[in-house]
Amino acid sequence: MSAGQGRVFSGMQSTHSLHLGNYLGAMINWVKMQETHECIYCIVDLHAVTVAQDPKTLQSNIREVAAAYLASGLDAKRSIIFNQSQVPQHAELAWIFNCVARMGWLNRMTQFKEKAGKNRENASVGLFAYPTLMAADILAYKATHVPVGEDQKQHLELTRDIAQKFNTDFAESIADNGLDPDYFPLPEPVITGAATRVMSLRDGTNKMSKSDPSDMSRINMTDSADEIAQKIRKARTDPEPLPDSVEGLKERAEADNLIGLYAGLAGTDKAAVLKEFGGAQFSAFKPALADIAVEVLSPIAGEIRRLTADPSEIDSILGDGAERAAAIAEATLKEVKTVMGFVASRPV
Ligand code: TRP
């Protein structure tokens, strides 16, 4: 593990298999951050059960997300990779944060309003408290940098508010115990990536999403070469040729998305892609996009298939990750409990 500047923590839910939006929007950045930071990457399975989960599906989804992490280039030796439910300190710290956070703060969370919809009375208490568990995920490791999508910025702000309130409420005890007065760091969101917002192939104004009923709207990380080529061939476009400059992509959501996908997959930016394809028809551009998508995704899909065929390898990697994660989280919880005044009477 490289010490780098600070510590990175991020997580994804194990609700479904992953798609190109997860890969370009998140995973590519996570892989890169391993070069400069000490990184902890979690499969947030406790967050997944805030909505009903079938046990068998949950189990295979956890392993599939783990396989996607590894196949995309997350290195289980250099970084810590594990599933949240195996490190009990996440849930324990979340409880403590439930007592730090205020009802008013959580009432402002837009994601809860979206996810709960009209039937708020019937949403789980866990769905409402979801952001305090996320704060616990991050702060159990005193992480300083959190790569996330735009939609998670509000949860990160809440995490900072919780960290700040804990530091202030317990300032005296923190000092009495000889701990850093900024006990919990205030973590920064890291929002990066040329194609951070990957849109649906059927509608360039909607995000590519696992919950879109049309599978043609997304490229899954396990799609075959034929499926990828077909989805790109059928992707919605407009009748104009590609523009020469990025300004020309304004008001052309689908063209913008496809150029962004190419840039993300090629590791360049939209301007560079338009330098090569400006003036071309979609009929010429789409096969090139399909080629690069297959080139990048095929080896990843192959590795995901290999890993999920025999869960023992994944399970042992996750077990090792959980042990290393727990060593850090246990130390934090011990400090937090001392600071708060809990009596430690059980012999260890
Ligand atoms: N809520 C995040 C999402 O839906 C997932 C998540 C849970 C997370 N815990 C986290 C992300 C901690 C970053 C850090 O994308």
C-alpha cells in the first residue's frame, strides 16, 4: 500500500451487474487512484438491503461486483477490497452517527425522496438512515478522498457535517484522550472522468442505468462482442454528421454521449476524438466505437466470467480484504467509544 496523499474510500452497491457507466464513471478512476493513494474499495451490501433483496440474488450479485472490481484492475494486494457486511464496525459506527446526525439533515436528502417515492411511510428505516451508514463507511477509515458520482455529493456533505459535529461535540474528551482535535477528517468528494456521465444509448438525456427496462439502453460489462456491436449499431443518433469541435455537440445529447464514450474508452478527451471523426457520418463512427468498446470490455468480461465460475477465489480475496479493513475500523471504533465515554469492561 502506498501512503500517498491521504486515504481513498469508495463503494458500490451490490444490487445488479455493472455497466459501462459504472466502468467509465467510477471504476477507471478507482484503478488510477491506486497509483497515488492508499485505497479501500467496498461492496456496500448493507446498503443493498435497504430495499428488499432475495438472498440468492444478493449473494451472486456481491460476488459479481467483486469480480467486476478485480477484472477492471483493482488490485487486491495493493488496495483493500471487501464487502461491508463482514466488518461489523460499519454498522456500529452508523448507529453512533444516527445519534450525531439530526432528523432535519436527513430530511433534506434528495436521494431518499427519489428512492422512497410517494410511498414514504412504507420505506425501510434503513433507506432513510442510508447516509449515516455511508458516513460510517468513510469515517471508520478516516478517509480523506471519496471518488463518487455527482448524485452522491449531498451525502458527502452530510458526512462532513457529521464529522464536524462529532469533533465539536466531543472536543474536550478528544483532547483529554490525547487525540488529534480534527479527529475525523472532513472527506472531499473526487468527481472526475471524461465520460463521468454516461447516458442511455436510447435517450441521450437519461443516465445509463441498471434499472432502465430496455437492455438496449446500456452496455453491460459482461455483454458479448456481438451484443456490444449490436447495441452500438442501434444506438439513437441524429441525422447530422459529427461536428469538428466540442461546441458542436451542444443540443446533440446522443452524439455527445457517443463521443464521450469513445473518449472514455480511448483514455482521451472529446476534442481529440472529434479531431479524428469530425465531419464523419455515424455510419462510419459507430463501427470504430464498437471496436474500441469490444477491445476494452472483452478481456474484462472474460475475467468476470472466469472469477464468477468458481466463487472460492473471490471469497478468499474478500475475506483477506475484510480482515485488513477490520484492523483499521476496529482501532477507530475503540477510540470513538473511549471518547464518548463507553466503559470497556469485557476482557480482551
Ligand atoms: N451511496 C453510494 C452510491 O450509491 C455508495 C456508497 C456507500 C459509497 N457507501 C459509500 C460511496 C462510501 C462512497 C463512499 O453510489
